[in-house]
Amino acid sequence: MSRLVSRASDAEALVEQGLETFQSGAGDAEKALDLFVRATKVPGATEDELRAAVYNSACAYVKLKRWKEACAQIEKAINDYDVKLVVALRDPDLGPLRDRREWVELLGRVSGGIGNDGYAKLRAEASSPFQFVRLFLFGGLSAGAALGGIVSTARLVAAFGGAYDLQESAQTFGINVACLAVLGFLFKRELDSRQKNISQAAKEEELAQLQVCVSRDGERAVPISAFRGMYRPIIIAGSKGQVKKSMAKAATYAPMFTKRGIVVIPVVLNETDLDEKIQLLKEDASFGGKGFGSPAAEAAGASSSSSKPSEKWKLLPHDVDEWRDWIGKLGIDAEGATTEVYAQIQLDGIVRSSGQGPPPFEKLISDIAELDSVVTKFGDGRGYGGK
């Protein structure tokens, strides 16, 4: 909470009262919020008083879990009242908000913050640190070759009239054209590579915004970016049957997942599972209607679920539609998907490997270093095993 007020006034009194209410043992955030809002409406309130009222109202909104309103007030405090972003980054009252996707989106709108596009460009530059230098070099040389080509073209035309030596002029023209072709090719290749890196980084930043459930009731969700530096997610996407089979196989590797900080996120793109339907029909015919949906089957399912081992290595997507949209950008039809895909993410959020079909768990485990290994500490496992 911020006490950015400077003189006794009605607005200051309301802010002080709001702070006392918020920080009291009961911590009535709703009442404190009302006081902060009233302070913003006091005629003649100073900028310091308005700054304190707006910023502290954001803290109250966070406590009430009204994330969008909190972000709107923080944006106003930073952009309109010159509150430093570092204040919001360090304030413990804003801690729950900083774990959410709304916070990451806010950073792209406030002064001093960096949005997804900015992060994507920075990550692209980091993946190829000398690419900008090469672009500048090849671009400058290409421009010089183009200028030389124009001059040599005019000289060649004049040489046909006898003004210059024709052979020498033709040779100079050919050299300039060849240089321009080579340098232009190199420049375009670097430019295409840069665009590809930015596009890949943008997809990774979009992935970082996707949320997973971190509570049993599914109410609390955090973006994948919150796990950077702690976990290496493996995303499995496909039909219900494909994901079910891959998850069953993944369960056998759970102890090795723990050592490597691996968590698995299953994304069902298509609920239809023909194999499961056929099996259920067979069971229904064989056991006198005690198949799927019968009380006996439900009781059996409840019994088996209660005895399931811990599945801390598994995280469930919060908004499956958002996950499906992201998977669709990989070229997979989320509506009628028949091809299973996987993607493995490193500690720093980089997509280390991906492909079609079920995840090759044996290879992934052999390629991914354990969390306490030297490889992880000095490079997050990038390059370890190769992509």
C-alpha cells in the first residue's frame, strides 16, 4: 500500500481512513475501496491525493479478486499520475495479480512496461544476437552494390557510344550485378530468419499467456509464464482417445518427471473417441447393461478415482478453447483433429522440441537434464540432446 499524500484535506482523510480499514485486522477491502473511490471525487483534490486514492483502490480490487478493475487503476496510476512501475512490481498487496495473465497484458500498456510484441522481439534478438549486425552489414553493402550498378549501367550505355572502353565497362557492370545478387540473397535470408525467429517467439509468448488450473475446483488459474524457471511443460494435444493413451503412458515416467521438473498438460481437441465407444457398447452387451453410465459403472469409477496415486506431474488447461486456438496456430485442426501433437517447453519458456504423434517420452527424458544438473544450471538444457 502506498501513502502518497501530502496535506490534510477531505481527500487525504478519506485515503487515510481507507488505509486503516484495509490494513486493520478485519481488512474490509470493500469498505476501503469505497473510501478510496470517494477520495477521487473530492473537488480540489491534489494530484498526490488522487495518485494515492487510485493506486490504493487497485490494491483493494486485488484483494476482492476483481482483476480487470485492478489493472485499470494501476494503468491509470502509472500513466496518468506518474507512479513508477517498480512500485507495483514490489508491492506485496499486488502479488496475487502478478501471478495472473491480466498482469502480463497490463505490462504492455503502462509506461516502462514491455508487452508481448516487445518480449517476442527481445527473445528473437537473444536467440541470434548478431543478426541485427549482419542485417545492417548486408543491407549497407547491398545498397552500395545497387548504387554501383546504376553507375556502371550508365557507363556501359555510354561505352556503346565509344565514350568508355566497352570491355572494361561490361566487366565492371557484371561485378556489380553479381555482388548485388549475392548480398541481396544474404540480406533476404537474414531478414527471413529474423521474421521466423520473431514469429516463433510470438507463439511462445502467446503460450506463456495460456492458463492452467492450480486448485482442485479449477477456480484458481495462473499463466504458464508463472512456471518459468521451475517446470518444463510437455503439452499433449489430440483426440480424447489419443490423449488418454499418452497420459497413461506418461504416468509410468512420473518419478523421472519429478527429477527433471516436467509437468504434462493434456489438451483434448476432439471429444469423439470411437475406440472407447465401441468398447463401452461391448461391455454394455456383455454385462447386462452395466456399462458406461450405469450405477455400477459409476460406483466402480468413483472407487478407482479415490485410490489414484498423486498426479502432481499433471496440470489441466483452464480454458480449453484458448489452448485449442493456440494449437491451431501450429497447423492442427482443433475441431476434427485426427493427428496427435506434442510440444516440450524449457524452463525459460522456449519450445525446445515438438512434433506429430504421441510424445517420445524415452527420448525426451534422455535429452532433458535433471533440475540439479550442471547442464540445467548453465543453459536450461538448451542444446542438450538437440531439437
